[in-house]
Amino acid sequence: MVNVIVRVTDASGVLVPGSSVILITDSGTVSGKTDNGDGTFSATLSIPANSGKDRVQVTATRPSGDIAGFATV
């Protein structure tokens, strides 16, 4: 398992509390998403041992569907 922290920022890099994000992954599952109330979200990424991947991409999208950002772990 990997702990994931997502930071929601504006164009100036300032955290934006009250935002919504949807976390998706190309392998495994993201669970336990928590809004920390300060512009960040915490979650846990679980990757099956037999996934055959040495890297997994996690994408954060807004409810409107635009991609907010992504990371490869």
C-alpha cells in the first residue's frame, strides 16, 4: 500500500480548500479518500502483487471531468 496526498492549488500554487477531486488509477484501487479541509486529500493506493507493473499512474480529476493532475508511483 502507498499513502497518496493530493494538493489542490490555483494557478499561483496556493492551496484551494473546498475543492472536489476524483482519484482513479490504471492498476489497483484507491480507497479511503479523505478531504483534509486545507486543500489536500489523503488516500491509500493498493496495488496487487500480481499486477505485473512496476509503475502505476494515479490521476486526480475534477467532477467536471477535466484532469487536475497525475503522478506515477
